[in-house]
Amino acid sequence: MFEYLKRILLPETLHHDSNSTSAASPLNKYQVSTAALLIEIAKADGDFTDDERNRIIELMKKEFNLDDELVGELLELSEQKVSDSISVYEFSTIINETFNQEEKIELMKNLWRVIYEDGKLDSHEDRLIKIIGSTLNLEHKDIIGTKLFVKQEMGK
């Protein structure tokens, strides 16, 4: 864990480019923030299931081209950050500094994918995703549009 913290705190580029992130590269703050938001949404209904965890792992591997070890470290650190945080704003701030509009929309889709992993939308999840969308400076139509896209994609 100490080695990971050293790597994450070293100065490095924060530009979101999954093609330049190799499995051996240190994780970036935006990766931790992305995973933290996914974990926050998974925990919103009070039940962080194995299926939700596996979905987050799958999304992190795909989105950032990370290997199993780095994804494990990413989730461990992100869960600690979530437990220490007082709001999603600290994660959204990093995302806002790093992601463009298209990347924020993709993140929103991934949040909906985690929500619908268990097949239902809980009122706490619904409230939290609207807060996250707002802190990411997304319009309500974008939040709803991504929801409808994911529901259709998942056959819900």
C-alpha cells in the first residue's frame, strides 16, 4: 500500500487518455476519483454486492486498461477515500479538472451500469446520481439520457 501511495502522489499528467495508460503505469488521481464515484453509487442503497464490485472492476479494466493488481490497488485506495470523504464533491472536482464533456457522459453511463447491476433503482441511488451529475456540471437531460441509454443497453 505504501508503494502505491508513493506512486499516486508523484507528479504526473492528469489527462484522461486510456490509450497511454499502460498496466505498469501508476494510477492517477482521476482514476481514483472515478472508482470512488462508482463505489459511492454502489453503496448508496446500503448493499455493495459482489456483482456491483465485479462490474466496477470490469469498468476500471476497460476504461483505464489496468491489470488485476492495479485494479485491486485502485479499489482498495478508492474505498478508503470514500470512507474518509464527506461528499462526492471532492471526487467530482478532480473529474471536472480532467474530463471533457464526452468523458463525463461516459462516466455517467458507467454509474448507471453499476446502479442497474442489481436490476433496480433505489431512491438513494437516484438522489445520489442526480447530485453527482450536478457536481459534474451535467444537464438533467444528460443524466436522464444516459439512464435511458443504459436501461436499453441492459434490457431493463
